[in-house]
Amino acid sequence: MFVEKSQAEFKAGATAAYVPQRTLKTSISCTGVALHTGAKVTMTLRPAEPDTGIVFRRTDIAGRGAEIPARWDHVADSRLCTVIANADGVTVATIEHLMAALAGMGIDNVVVELNGPEVPVMDGSSAPFVFLIECAGVLAQAAPRKAIRVLKPVSRSNGQTVASFTPAHDGLTLDFEIDFAAKAIGRQREAFLLTPATFKAEIARARTFGMLEDIPRMREAGLGLGGSLDNAVVVNGDQILNEDGLRFDTEFVRHKILDAVGDLALAGHPIVGHYHGVRSSHAHNNVLLRALLNDPAAWTLEPLRPGVHAPAGSAAAEAEQRLSA
């Protein structure tokens, strides 16, 4: 049975048996445009105490009602982005790219302050948020990191859309497949073991994307008002309309993996298991997460030990150890 150790024991070196929780060394801010409202928004990432998790705080709203925990059971909408809400009806939208960066870089505890209802889109990827995290620095905390270990297969499907979890030994592996009619996208598949090194190199820079034909409908619905070629890849049949082209040959499916990392981060802890998505969306990822966490026989919460988040001896594991130091 696991017994949490005291602050003194951790400071004396007891963290060697467990991976410590992590927060930022200092606060850091950025300003950008919100993808859907088109409004200018300022965001500040602040260090937080152990076991805080990721909490969003609307600075334009007074009182405790301005805080929203970033958890699966607070998801209020997931049609074109992930929106969380609290009991007072306060919302924050388009959290997935930031959540992916925090999860991908192994950050457990942060307060995210926003002066509006949506996270800035930046360049449409997680790379700017990874840059903020690296600039702020990472601080290991005197508390063990815990992970949700998948114990049995859990799957949800809707037509050709499928999302599933199966047990795995090492960390979280994400395997995603897409198939679009647009020739510029077509069929793509990628799979990655999630580590800070892999997330930064292979996933974080993949941008959100959309079809040119869908833009008028989105704007009529009051969505995508801040979208541009500066923060999204726009596809028209067999053409990529961005002058600089793609960042990866498989940028589209890599962005879907990025989205899945952000969606699954709403579990509140890292996941040890294998995720497979076929055309899965924000909504379907949340359905899968709810199915897992609402079944007590499907998972267990355990302290995360070195060599579990990334295979021991790998370059990814070495990078993980450097971040924890």
C-alpha cells in the first residue's frame, strides 16, 4: 500500500522511488487572438501547489466563481473545440492546445489566468505554449506524481469513428488514423509514445486545420472569427493555401494526436495505457474518457515510478529525468 511521504523525506532524497509532481518555476504571460471569438486575450500561467491540477481562472470575473478545474466532468461543449464550465456557468473555450502542452511537457499543477472566455490560439499549435513553459522553467515538487493505469479495454464507437483504451506497460501511447476526402489530406496514420522530448519534436508544432468551404458556415455561426492563415492550415481540395506549406508530411494526423493529448489530459492525471483513435473528435475523446473513469474496474490510480512514464534507458527517459532534476 502506498503511503505519501512528508516534505522532509522528499527533500532528503526520497523522491528517487517516485516521479515528483511538477509546476512552473515562475509566472509567464502572453497575448494573442482567440480563435473563435476573434478577441484579443491575455493569458498568464502561474505556479501552483502540489495536487492543485490545472485550474483556469477568469480574471474578468470577480470571486471564486471565476475558477474552473480542467477536468473531464467539467466539459460543457466539444463541437469544434473543448469548452469547460463551472457550476456558475462560467466557461473557458479552446483549452486543448494549452492542455496538450502542459500534459506533453509533464506539468501537473498550474493556474491559468485569462481576461476573457477563450485561450489565445497563437499559431494554431502547442509550440508557443511549450516555449512559455520552457521560458518559465520547470520545478519538481515534494509530492509524488500519480497516474491512471488502464486495467482493461474500453472502447466507444459511432459509425466510422472509434476511440479506445487498452492496457500498456509504458506511459501513454497514442495511435491515430484519419481519412479525409480532401486530396491534400487523404488517409494518414501516426503513433507516438508520449514523452516531453517526443511531444516537443514530433507533435507540438502541428497546427489546427480546416476546409476553405467550411469557413463561411463557421462564421455565420459566430465561430472561427479569429482564424487566419497565421494560425491554421487551410485546405482547398488538393491545395494547401498557406504559403509556407506544411511543417510535417503528416501534420494533419499529428494535430489530431495533439488534440487527443489535450482532451485526455482532462483525466486530471497522466494515463498509462494505449489510446487508439479513428476519426475521433474532441467530443468522442471525452465520451471515451467518461467511459473509462466511470468504470472503477477499468482503471487504478498509482504513484508514477521512474521508467514508467518513458522506457528506461531511452533518450526520452533521459530527457524526462533532466526535466525532473
